[in-house]
Amino acid sequence: MSNEISDVFSSVDDVVRDALASKDPTIATYYGRHLRSNVAVQGTALAKLLWGLNENWAEFQAHGIDDDFYSFVESQEVASPATARKYVRLWDAVFANPTIPDEVKKRLLTMPTKTLLLLPALAEDGEANWEAIAGATDHQEVRNIVREARGEATSSASALLIRFDLRSGQLSAKRGDEMFVPFGLLNVQAMETNDTIRSAINRIIENSHIMEI
């Protein structure tokens, strides 16, 4: 990891500390808007920033912030609630995960965000070849490792696999080497404004070992 990239992540820590010291989360959201437009590793750095804010949100609310975290981030034009949730989950499951070696995390930091977003479910399962993932050369190679680890590449004709499209809410399923067949929709739009729906969908995904794409 280059010194420039390392400086970006150190700056994120400094900004979150400044926001907490000032009891003013807009310090961090202003920086978040800067990250979106000016930094090569903006997705991963933004994930760290959002995770740090979310971890300390109760303290901001204790000092007069009425909004919930995701509504506030949206109002500050940093990220939509759906994007913010994905980024917070990414940092929490992968980079804040003590079971993943630090050297692996350093190598993962420079991967494209779309590739990193394949990893939270795998990290939460607790079984992954992180050295292989960190050494992958492109998005498709990481996707193949994730699919194999989570069972999608199984040759068993009886293995039931369920897939959830984060963008459309589409659910699809297959067994073994069959094609995925759509069978239902989850209301992902409602997740952005309704805490109950958000919690319900997250529970369905987490408890049913559904693969997110």
C-alpha cells in the first residue's frame, strides 16, 4: 500500500476524532463528500468513515442530533441509506474483523469497492481463504473464490442456493448446476426509509445464508 493511500486512511481516523471532539458529525460528512470526488480509494475510505461515524452515533445523538445515522448521511449528500449500509457492513465484516490478518487487510484496501462488496457475507460465514482472495488479480477471480467458498460452485444436484440482488430486490434460486430462477422480490426501496423493513430484510438474508450480488 502506497504512502498516499495510507495517508488517506489515517486522515479518516483524524476526521472522525475531530467530529467526536467537536460533537459535530458534519465535519466528517463534509470530508466524506470530498472522498467521493477526489480520492482513488474513495469507496474503501468512505466505508471506514461511515463505519466510524455509525459506531459513535449514539454520542452524536446525545449532543443534539435527532436523525438516525442513515437519514443524516443521506441529508448530507454523502451516500444513500442503501449504499451507506453496504459500506458500513463492508468495513465491519472485513476490515474491523480481528480474525482476518492485518497483512491481508492492507492488500484488500486497494481493491475496487465493487470487488470488496463481495466479501462481507463470506467474512460473516467465518470460513474463507483470505490469502487467495488478497492475491486475486481481478474482480472475476474474487467472485469465483467467493462462489466456491459459499457453495454456489458445488456440483451437488441437491444443493439449494438462493441469490438476492441488492439493487432490484430480486430473489432467485437453483439446485446444483441449474440456472437461477426468479421467485420473488424484497422491497429494497423501503429499506431506505423504514427501519422495520430494513431489519426484516437483513434478518432474512443473514439467517437464510442468502448470497448477495
